[in-house]
Amino acid sequence: KQEVTQIPAALSVPEGENLVLNCSFTDSAIYNLQWFRQDPGKGLTSLLLIQSSQREQTSGRLNASLDKSSGRSTLYIAASQPGDSATYLCAPRGNTGFQKLVFGTGTRLLVSP
Amino acid sequence: NAGVTQTPKFQVLKTGQSMTLQCAQDMNHNSMYWYRQDPGMGLRLIYYSASEGTTDKGEVPNGYNVSRLNKREFSLRLESAAPSQTSVYFCASTVQEPDTQYFGPGTRLTVL
């Protein structure tokens, strides 16, 4: 059974810092992995989807990397802004048949002005 | 283009009452999902519909039923609500597996 761990559970940084959020998963047989953002009281917004054959995926100030063999993904946020404050969730998807997304419990990020 | 919409936004039930959570998407997506989110447990899949006319159980289906009414709408029914079903419920959709999933704003349900 896939298990997903996100470290740290919470992170507080001053505006402008570059930061890394970590995601580890126990089953490396994945098809892809998604990173989501969740604002308080809101739904999830997809940030990046990285295929198992990819090493990196970039969108603006966000960069996600994937090391499938070691069961790790990182989300790098450059030049953080207060608007980046949210909970970030990673979710790998298995690669056989219909495989559901398995979500981590997230990293709660607070960026202070 | 509203994306994924859910009604109601909030609901309080008494134990034993029934209710239906509604979800609709206007993106012509084939697959739709219902999740619940509980503190410290992440999101867990309740039911999904890979395409119109099909539904399947997810990880935590007990106490729930679903209906894929048409391509746009996917409803979740609680026949006899229990306090353990207090949660935030999210509907999601995707063009087809295994593409990006798009989520609705959620329904906060409290069962007393």
C-alpha cells in the first residue's frame, strides 16, 4: 500500500527566501505525481504534474523534481511571496489499472512580509 | 466556465439523517471523484466514476452511495449519517485518467 510522507509538516519563512518542500513515497511503481496547493477553506489547485519518465517540471517560480527509484519528489519555490502561503500536497499515482491518487498530509507554508 | 461546483457549501445533520451532496463540472470531463479530507489523514477516495454510466468504490466507500447522473453531474449520498462522517468532502474531475484532476471548493459536513 502506497504511503506518502511530507516533511516538514509546517514551515515559516520570510518573504524572498527560496525553499524546498519534500515528499517521499513507499511504492516507486508510479505513473505520475502531482503537486497541489490548498488555501484555507478552499479546494485543491493543481500546480505541477510530473510524469514518471521526467526528472523535472517547471512552472514560473515552481520547480518539481522526481526521483522515482528513491521514492522522492521535491517542490522548489523560488523567491517566496506572502501569496505563496498555503498548504502544499503531493500525490503520486500508481501505474497499473485504475490507480487512485494517494495524498500526503501536506506542508503548511507561511511566508511573512 | 465555472469548473467544478459543489452544493451545499456547509451542512449540519443529526445522526441518522440522510442527504445528497451535489457536484457538477462544465469542462466535458469523463472521470469524476469524491474524496473526504480529515485532519491528519490527507484526502481519501470514497467513490469514482471513470466514465458516464460507471461507478466504483474507492478506499473508504462504507456508508456512502453515488450516482453519475450524466456526464456533468456526480452526486454522493449519505443514507444514514454518522458522526464519523463529519468531514470536508471534495469532488474532482479529469478529462480522463491519469490526467490532472480539478477540484471543487468542498462541502463542510458536520454530523451531530
